[in-house]
Amino acid sequence: MAIRIEQINIENLGPIQRTSLEFDDINLIYSKNEGGKSLLVEFIVRSLFSKKAQWGYNREYGQGKIIVSGVDDSIKNYSPGSRDKLDKYFEKNIQGVPSSLAKLLVIKSGESNISEKPEGIDTDTLKELLFAKNMLDDIDKNISATVKSAIIDEGRITIRKTGEGSEYLNLQEALEHIDMTIKKLSEENKISEERKLRIELDKLKAQKETLISAKRHKAYLLEKRKEELKKERATYPEEELDKIKSRIDRYKKLTEKNEEYANRNSELDNAVDPLEGVRQAYDCQRKAKRHLAWKLDQKINQINRELSIVTDDELGKLDNKITNYNEKIIERDKKSDELAALAKKDQAYSHVQSMKNVYSTLVQSAHNQKVGFTVLLLAFLVFIVGLTVSFAAHNPTLGSVLMLVGFGCSVFFSFRLRKQLKYKIHSDELEKLESDFREKFNEELNLATLDNITKTLEKELAIQQRVQNDQNELENTIGRLRAEIESGLLQFFPKPVAQEEWGRALSELKQGRNALKTELGKLEKQLAGLNVDPSDYDLNDPGEEYSAQKLSELEEELQKLKNLEEEKQRIEALLKRNEEELEEVSEQISVDFFHLLHSMVEEGDWENRLNELTEQNTRITNEINKLSGELTGLGVNPAHYIENDPGIEYDANRLSDIEKEIQELENNLKALEEENRALKGDVAKLVDASVNDDWNTIIEKLYEKQKDTLEQLKQKEASIVAGILVHQAIDEFQSKEDERVQATINSPDFSRTLLYITGRYDKLMPYGDQIAISSDMGDFDMRDLSTGTKEQVLFALRVSLAKKIMNDSAFFILDDAFQHSDYDRRPKLIDQLFDLSDAGWQIIYLTMDDHIRELFAEKASHRNRYKEIVLG
């Protein structure tokens, strides 16, 4: 019974909250990006298979179960947490099923590779899938790599020291070690030699103890003399001598410092003599500075009073009025010109009106026709013809008629000529009028033009009154401004200023004010530079002119003298304090000598007496140090000193020689003991006995160990020889396995499927651990194929292998398995899926590719067992 996925119930799977998916023979699951397609495939893998790591990392999202039919002819539920998995069913029910079968049934995230190799499949994977339970492979797998690589040459086995080889070689080494140990026990016996060494060592140790006693007695005598010297040195303690020396040194330094302070004080007495004179000169300059500040302040106030008589605002207003006055004069002149032009327009308007009346009259009376001579010529010709007909043709009747017609035409011409001359005067006047109009207005004279010009002139004459009103208003404004300007100027000047002098007079006034402002700025800057508070102004002249440089020099000199004066006061205080300390140190030194010697020592004898005491103390200390050195050299603990004389004198060289002899004997004895103990220990360890056991017991066990080791070595050697021979036989048999793989995989069904899908390739050819693909154009390595072509080959191989291994139908879960295939190949791949469905296989294809979705829909348009599921 075919295995099919009937239903998937899931919740909280990323964007998929809670849903139930039911499946048919062919199923297309479509979703947009991030719609949960990949999470659904990972959920299926985690639910159905225990060895899910072969698909890479799978996220632990969602809960639910998958309902599968055809498992043990029943329906079973699988979930991520269930212990029973589908791949365990395969292992149980399909003979020789490979572990990678599940990888054939599920393609995740478009990853079509069957193995981890870059080319997607290799020979080893094919062999595993096709001959997974081959008996010879199982036998050969049980033979270790060490045995497989071993060699039998002339009855000897050459094998690496790993695994069984290590065991074999270790047994050989163990047997050799046992044999050598037995030989050593038979040839060597050093127990008596160990006993002799112990007796000789005891004699030397007794001599050593006697010399050590002599050394301890000598140490006692040295320590006794050392204590006597310490008591003698304690009469003049070193710390007391150091204290006196320190105070004498201090006394000397204080004496030198006293002399230094006195000399410096004398120098400063002379240096500060000019202080009072400099201070008076400095005070005089400061007064001159404050007096100068007062004088500058007075000048500044005077200028401010002069400037306050007339304000800048008043001057500005007057200046604006003069400017406005001049502008109004110009504007009034423009209005006058405009009125003059309008007066000419008035004359032109009157002229146009009269011209308009005359023009209308002339147009009605004047004609522009020219006197034509055609009628006169015709009359003349007709008259000549009539005359000719009368006399030449002798037809007076016709001739008379013609002559009358000619005469009539000449009368008509005369009448017409007289009428034209009558209106010629009006025509000349009209031409003159048109010429005059053209000259004045640069346009042709007609009634329309006259009307236009009349209207234009009427509009221009309409603004004449407004211009006249503006001019009158300007005259009034000019008069008012003139009166205000003249009145304003009388405030600044004692007599009236002529109109043409207004600008110059005001400019001179401004220049004068600007000069005062400039001077005011300089004075204020000078006053600010003095930095004198108004409360410190001095009205009295000190009789000396202020100089900033002189004041600075005096201030600097005064500061220097003040510093010297302060230093003199500090030196005097230091000198007094130094004299007091000098007297105190002198008293301390006298007291120290009295306490030490019980007599007074004069200041001049301080250093001599101190040197004598120091030398005596140093001599005693050196002797004590010498004794301490000897004691240290003896290296005797005071607790071990011996007061009683042992009867011999301590000899360090003899003690050293004895100790060397003892050390040498102890080393030899220790080595011999170690050798005997090691030998017994090695033998005991070799036979798993205790080192405390009797030698006979240990040796007996040694021979038993030799017999057992020899037996194990024979068995291991037989096993290795058998493994080598079996592996050689299997290796020879399997040398032709590539041919078996090629014949098995290139079945007619696979070749047809491969050729149908790829359109050119029809055979796979294993070589070494690689696989080539063949076509009528040549052979190509799988590694050199394009991604899309390799994807098609692997799909065909996946289908063929799954059919062969299972010998039944199941399901294929394909997550965007054709995403790298070109658009021309996709229809054939999808046709193959439908063919698989017809053969009993269930197809579940997941995609977010709209083109693949359209191909499925087109192919399934006439199919019944097709279902499309949209996620999200």
C-alpha cells in the first residue's frame, strides 16, 4: 500500500496561525515571500524523520501533527515530539534501506543535492543507495583498516601499530619483555652486595656524629665570646652615636645657614633704600593720571553740551525737507511741461475738428476722376469715316449719319470736360488737406482716422484739469516747505540763508558736528584707557604731566622694591628662627655627650670624641660580625650547642670527606636497593602480584604469564592473517563494482526520464569517486554542469533511485525544486511529476514562483486529482 500524506494540522507556525491542510494526488502549495512555505517544509521534516540534520538547520517553530496513510496498512499520526518516525518504518520494512532514502523524498529550500558534495551526488552515495546491505561490504567493514593495510611476507606480518596491529605488536613486545625478565633473574643477584654496603655506611656515620659534636662545642664557645662583645658594645649604643652625629651635622648646617641669612639681610638693606622715593614718584604720577582724567571728562561734557544744542534728528528732518523741496520743484517743472504739451493738444483738437468739417464737404463735392480722351478720339474717327463714306463711297446718307454721330460724341466730350473742370478746384483742396493731415499726424486722411484721433485727443484733454490741480497742489507744498526750511535754518544760523546756499550751509553744519563727534570719540577712548573711576578724579594739578610709560616703569620698580622689602622681612624672620634652633641643637648635643660619657664635652671636641667612640664601636661590631660569620659557617642551631668538650678538635675538611663518602655509599646503596626493588616491582607488576609477595611466588607466576601471552599472540596472529586474506578476496571482487553501479543506475526507465527532462543527456558514468554524464555530443563532469541542468539530472536520479529502493510508491515533497531550471525545461519537469502521480506517487510541490504556478494550473486543467493550496 502506497504511503501518502493525507492531512497536516498546524498552529503558530510563523505567519501560519492555525490551519488544516488536506492533500490529493498532486498538490501545489503557493505562498508569497515570508508566507511560511519554508517553515512548513521544516515542520514536515521534524515530524516525519528522526535524522533531520541531513537537511541542515530546521527551526523549532509551530505545533501540530501529520496524518500519514499506508504505514503498516493503517493511518498514523506524526509530530515533532513523537518518538516513532517514518524513517524507522523504512528501516524495519525495506530490506537494506539506506539512511539517505528520506533525503530522496524531500527537497528543502530548492536544494536538489542528494549528497553533501558540490556536484550533488558521488559514487559512494550511489553505492550506499544501491548496495547498502551487501554482504561483502558488511564483512569488509568488520575488517579494520589496520588489518587491510597489513602485509604477510615470508611468514612475517608487517602491520601498523593501531587497533588490532597495536594489540598484536603489544603482545609481541610483552612476550619479549617476559623472556628478558626471566633471563635477567637467572643471571644477576645483588642482595649480598647490598648488605656489605650497609655495614660500611654505619661505621662512617659514627665518625660523622663525633665530628658534629666537636662542631657544636666550637659553636658554643664562639657564641659565648660574641655575647661578651655585645655587652661591651652596648656601653656606647650605635643609635646614640648616630643621633649625636645627626645633631652635629644639623648644627653645622644651621651655622652655615645663619651666616647666609646674615649676608643676604645686609644686601637687602642697601637694595630697599630707594623705596620711599620711588613710592612718592609713583603716587605723583597716579595723581597726574586722575587729574588728566578729570580734564578729559570736562572736555567731553563741553562737547556733549555743544552737540545737544542741535540734535541729529533735527538736522536729518531739515535735510529731508530740503531734499523734498528740490524733488517738488522738479516735479512742478515736469507738470508745467506736461501742461504746455496739453495746450498743444488742445490746438490740435480744434484743428482736427475744423479739418473734419472741411473734409466731409470736400469729399462730397470733389471727384477723383481723370478727364478721358477716348470719347474724343472715337468721335474723330467716326467723323473721318463718315466723311470718307460720303465722298469716297459716294454714300452721303451713311456718311452723314456717321459724321453726326462723330459730332455728337465731340459735343458730349465737351460737356463732360467742362463739368470736370468745375470740380477740379475741390479736388485740389482735398489733396492739400490730405497732404497737410499726413504731415501732421503721419496717417492717411479718412473719416475713421479722424474719429480715432479725435477720441484720442479728447482723452488726453480730459486729464488737463487733473494735471493743473496737481500743479497747484505742488505750488502750495513748495511754499510750505520753503517757509519751514527758512524757519529751521534760522535756528542754526544768525541770519537768513539764500535758497541756493541751503545745502552748503547744512553740509558745513554737519561737518562741524562730525568733527566734534570725532574729537569726542578720541577723548572718550583716551579717558577709557586711563581706567579711572569718576569718584577718583583729582581736580588739583600735581604739577607733573602724566606719562603711561613712566607710571608703568615706576609701578614695576616699586613692585620690585616691595618684593625685596618682603624678602628682607622673611630673611629676618628666618634668621631669628635659625638662631633659636641653633641654640636648641647645641644644648641637645651637650646633654647627649653627658649622658653617654657622664662628663661635659666642649664644642670644639664634639667631632673628635664622636669619632673615637664610633671607631671603638665599629671595631667591636666587626669582631662580632666575624664571629657571626664563623657561626653561620658552622651552621649549628643554637638549640644544639654542646658546652662539654667531646675530646677531639673539630675538623671541617675531615667532616666534609666523611660526608662525601657517606653520600657516595648511600647513593650506591640506594641505587642497588632501587634496582633490586624495581626488578621485584616490575616482575610483580608483570604478573599482577604484590611487591610484598615472596620471590618464589612471583617467579612462578612469571612463567605462567609467559605461557598465556604466547597463546594470545598465536590467536591474534591467526585473526590478522585471516582478515588480510578475506580483505584481499573482497577487494578483488569489488574492483568491478563501478561497472555494476553503472549497469544498475542506467536502467531504460532512468535513461528515458533523463533524456526527456534534459533533452540531451541519457546516461550516468561513475569513475573513481566522481560521476560524469553522457550525451551524443560527449561526456561532461557533473561539477561542470550549470545549476539548472544539474538540478534536472539530480531530480531524474532522485526519482529513479526512490522507485528502485522502495519498490513501491510514496510521496515527494519538493520545495521550489525547479527554481533554477530555465523556462523551457520547466514544462517537461512538471510533466514528469504528473507521470509520477499516474504511477501512484503523491506529489507535494511548494513554490512562490508565479510561472511554476501557472504551469501547474495549465497542466491540471483537465485533471481531477489536483489541489492548489495558498498560504497567507
